[in-house]
Amino acid sequence: MTTEMQEIAITEEKPLLTGQADAAKDAVELAARILLDQGQEHTVETPHGVLHVTLHGSRTSRRPAILTFHDVGLDSECPLPPSAFLFLAFCQSSVGFTLSSSLTGKSCFSPLFKFEEMQEIVKNFTLIHIDAPGQEEGAPAYPPGYQYPTMETIAEMIPAVLQFFNFRTVIGVGVGAGAYVLSKFTLANPDAVEGLVLVNIDTNARGWLDWAAQKLSSVTSSLTEQILCHLFSQEEMSSNTDVVQFHRDRINKASNLVNIELFWKSYNSRRDLSLDRNYTFKCPVMLVVGDQAPYEEAAVECNSKLDPTTTSFLKMADAGGLPQLTQPAKLTEAFKYFIQGMGYMASSCMTRLSRSRTTSLSSSYSMDGSRSRSRTLSQGSQGGQMPPSPSQTMEVSC
């Protein structure tokens, strides 16, 4: 009887053990891929302090790297969805996989660069994500009285990053405060930037009215609410969407909230870039803003100051303050056009905006009114420069 019972037990357990082994193997492989997606973290010494930098891809310098800089209250990438954390927790408890703390605090660019249709670009370019001083997750809080670097000083730290990774040129992608920093860097180092994507750019210094409003806001609103009003539209704040609530909780619980406040004050003390047709960027520029974003007027004003032959303006319909988070599909397609316009990835397939019948194309300065947006941004040159073309405004409602 004992032998029979043992045989029955073996017969029933054998397929379960095999299935568990396969599941564990698949879990480990998927967990490893998730970890690899996080990139290689580096601490880069600069003349003005250290920067936390994350690199994705190889250090090949045959093409420019895509260099990103985040906004206030965010850091360079993005958190994994809750389901991913549950899965990783399962791996940790079941197969001994260790969950890395570096996965938990990224919040600006991952939805864009991890979007499925963006992978064609990601596979062909190295990504360099820069965190502003003290903004990376887990950064120790600065001591009282610490003099945080100005926006100009932060921009002066970027050349050391390029030298560290041995890149001669980059394509810059910045949001809000990051867009301002990359603008300062580009103006000071025009030969180092082949193209510039600026989301929610405000090139103007704060006026007296803005200063007074900020002082009043600091008395009546918490730091978290001030930053949220900077990141999101009034409509998004009023409806208290999931993404707003997520970032509210994340900022409130941040261990480096002191550092975030210093970065916020530094951005609010920025100087006017004083752009005009004679003092402007020497590379192709794509301005991006949502039609409900807090900085829509500032982006429109910036567009009016830039060279219309090398500037494109993407105004995204039904988009709030962070289009790279909420509408990565539309921004991905526009970014592909922009890359093609500089002479890279000429064979890349356009899949969304080119199919859409609701895409509205309008030109604020036109030498050829019949010229389509896709033609304007898909024509490249061997030298990596965008061919002369009229300034365009592309309102996306697809």
C-alpha cells in the first residue's frame, strides 16, 4: 500500500514540477529583460559637481546620441507599472530574483522611449538620460544653505557628459526645465547639437507679476501642488486624473524633496534666453506642446522667435501638460519625421499620423502652401541637416 501511494504521488507531482520549472525559467528571463531595459547607471564628474546619468545602448559614436533632460518634479525615466512590480515580487519570492531599487523612481521619458513603435529609433541610437543634480531617486538631501546650481551652470555640466561617453554630437530632448537647460547648452555649443526637441519650453525669465504670483502661491499652496500646476493643465488638475494623483503621491513621498525644491527655485530664477531671428539655434528644432498645457502661449511665443526654415511646431490636440507620458504614440510618429528630416532612418515606416485622416496641418509661414508636413520632415540630406522648409504647425487630433 505504501509503495502504491508513493507511485501515485510521483505520477501527480511530476507534471506540476515540470510546469513550475518552465514558469520559473520564463520568469527569470523576463525579469532579466526588465532589468536590462533600465540601462547602465553612471556618476559623471563635471567642473560644477556630479551628475547621475543612465545610458541605454552601446557607446558607438557613428550617430549622435539622443540626450534627454527632465522637468522639475520628475527624473529621467519612468516607473514600471504596478503589474510589473507584482510580477517582480513574485520572481523574488519564488525564484530568488532580487528587485533592484533603481526600478522604482523614474518618471519622465520611459513611456515615450519604451513605446512599441519607438523601438525602431531606440535600436539605432544610444540614449543618454541626465538627471539634474540631486534629482535621481535615492539622492541624499542637500544640507541647509546649500547653493544649488543655476540653470546656466547645469547647462555647463553637459559637455562633460558627452566627453565621458565619447560622443561628439547629440539630439537633445528636453521637457520644461530640461528644455530650458538644453536650450542654454545648444546656444553655447551649437556644433554639439544636431537637433533639438523641446516640450513645454518657456524661454522667458519670470516677470514681476509672475514673481508675485509665485510668492503668493508659496504661501497658499504646498510645494507639491505648485509643481503639479507647473506639470499639468488646469483641466487635468481639476479632474484629478490617475497620472496627476500618481505624481502627487510620488512627490509627497520623495526622500529628496529638499533637492526638488532647490531645483524648482533655480528654474523659477532663470534668465531670459533673448532669442530672436539673429540669435537662435543653428540646428533643426521641433517645439511640442499640448493644446491644454500650462505653457502653450510660451511655446507659441518661442516658435515666433525661431528660424522658420528649420523649426517645426507640434501642437497636440486634446493633450495636457505631459504629452510624452499621456500620448507617446503621436509624439513617437512626429519624432520619426524629425529624425528623417535630419537625414537619419530614411527607410523608417510611418504608421499612425500618415494614416490619420484627422491630422490638421497648417503653416504660419509658407512659401508653398500645398507642401505636406510629411514631405517637409521626411526629406533629409547627406550632411544630417534639415533642408530649408517653411515653419509648420501640426495639430494632432488622431
